Amino acid sequence: MANEKQTDASGKKIFRYRGKTLEELKEMEVREFSKLIPSRSRRSVLRNFQEIEKFISRSKKKIAKNKPIKIHQRDLVVVPQIVGMKIQIHNGREFVPIEVTGDMLGHVLGEFAITRVKPKHEKKGVGATKGSKNKAKK
């Protein structure tokens, strides 16, 4: 995609998003960053930038107190200020711990907390899954 990884003099990979380093992105405001992301995410950021800024300030307070950052909002777009934080995202049943990386920029938090589980077929035949539990055996 638009993410490029280059190396510096010491051989470490430098993360870049649309030609800007992570430090440059973190100095930007949320609305400035929205100009760099795809249109669907940009629209969401521009409409909800106050909620994003409120979440960032609340999460910084929780980090200072060494408390876990829990969130139910799965439609929140990942911005550079959130990168590096350990967030627990609700998937409908429990909170899934996730560490935000630079590759997640512009994506929605809900993409990283899967809500559906693949069924485990332990027995053979009818009645093997919980969905077919009430069906007759013959």
C-alpha cells in the first residue's frame, strides 16, 4: 500500500506513512492527518475528530495511572497519537488486548478485535455443532 519501509545507517527499518515518519505524524493534529488517509477513513475522522481527541486525552490520563485502556467504540479510526498504546477493544463478549502499531494507521479499531469464532467440530455428524444441537439424530 502506501507504507514504505527503508533502513537508516544502523540498519533499523524506518516506518513511513505516505512519505512522513512516525514522529512527524505524531506532531500533526487529527484533522491534518486526515488529509493523508483514504476517503472513507477521512470522512469518519473529520466527523468524529472530537471523539478521537477525547479518547486520546482520556487514554493518556489512564497511562499515567497505569490503568488499562478499555474501549467499546469499534468505529474509532487509528491516528498517530494512538500508536504504541496497548488498548483493550470490546468484541461483544470480552476485551481483546491489542498493541497499536504504525501499520494500523487509517484502519478502524474493530478490525483488530474479531467478533466471530470459527466453529470447532468435535464430534462427527448431526449435533456436532451447537447450532444443530436441537435437531433430531435421525
